[in-house]
Amino acid sequence: KMTLQWAAVATFLYAEIGLILIFCLPFIPPQRWQKIFSLNIWSKIATFWNKAFLTIIVLLIVLFLDTVREVRKYSSVSAVEQISPSRPGAHEHTQMKLFRSQRNLYISGFSLFLWLVLRRLVTLITQLAKELSNKGVLKTQAENTNAAAKKFMKENEKLRRLLKNYNKEEEYILEAENKKLVEDQEKLKSELKKTSAALSKAQDDVMTMKMQSERLSKEYDRLLQEHSELQDRSWKGNKKGL
């Protein structure tokens, strides 16, 4: 028969086993546990929870050490009673106490071990939930970045095509302007040749007119001279007739 103390420790052990089994259920995701652990009630009792955790550890360690002492005590007593069988009923009583001590040892030891495992399990579930949340955020960011990169690549390709078409149009315009400039240059060369020919012809006409003018001037001087000679002769002939 268990005492009230060890009945409470055994109940605590069963509660630990039940919580660990619940935490290990595969259909409850870590995010759900994270939401439960993130409730305001846990933040309010966080200080009390840390103190209670340490207090329970201390109590379980004390109980565990006490059961170790009792197991060693009754083990030595049982050995002594086996050597001296003067009291036949005492050996069975000692064996019963040894059995209870060993049972209490296992209960306290497993309670202490599972209490530490339970604390570690809660920590790992919380970390796993955070990592999964971060993974989801990173996945969303990667998808957004990938979509933005694809969009930029499409826009870049579109700009490249527009630039290529613009370069073709600009090249076509430059080629047309170059062709027009060549035609204008040919026209200017043709007009320059015509102007040079007209200028040369004009220079020839000027030279011809200059030569004719010189000839006319000489002819005019000769005629003046002949006219003067005729006047002299006429005046001398009139003078002789008188």
C-alpha cells in the first residue's frame, strides 16, 4: 500500500507520461503547440512556472536520494537476516520494505527523468515551431523574390527587344539621312561643276569683251587721229584758197 506522498509522486509520473504521449501525437503540428504556449496565461505565470520547475526537481532529487538510502539500508538488513535466521517473519517484512523502496526508487527516478525530458521536449517543440514559421516566411520571401526576378527578367527582355527595335529604326533613319546627304552632296557637286563652268565661261566672256574694248579703244584713237589729220588738211586747203 502506497503512502499519500508516493501516491502523489506516482500520479505525477502518470501525468508526465500522458503529457509526453500527447506531445508525441503526430497529428498535432508544432505550430499548434506554439500557439498554445504563446497564450497570455503562460507569460503571466512564467515566473511561477520557473520556480515550480526548480522546486519539483529539488523535491524529486530529495525523494530519489532517500529511496536510494532506503534500498541500500534494506538490502543490507536482508543480507544480515539471511545469515542469521533467528526471526523467520522478519525476512519477509524486510523484503516487503525493500520492494517498496525499490518501487519508490523507480517512481522517483523516472519522475525526475521524465520531468527533465518534458521540459526539454517543450523547448524543442517551441524551437521547431519557430523554425517552421521562419521556414514558411523564408519560403514566402523566396517565392516573392523568384516572382520578382521573373518579372524583372521579362521586363528586361521587353526592354531589350524595344532597344533592339529602336536601334534598328535609328539605324534605318541614319541610313536614310546618310543616303540623303550623299544625294545632296552629289547635287552640290553637280551644281558646283555647273557654277564652275558658268564662271569659266563668264571669265572667257569678260576677256573677250576686254579684248574687244581694247580694240574699239584703239580703233577710236585711230579714227580720232584720222579725223584730226583730215581737219588739219581741210584747214590748210582753205587757207591756200584764200
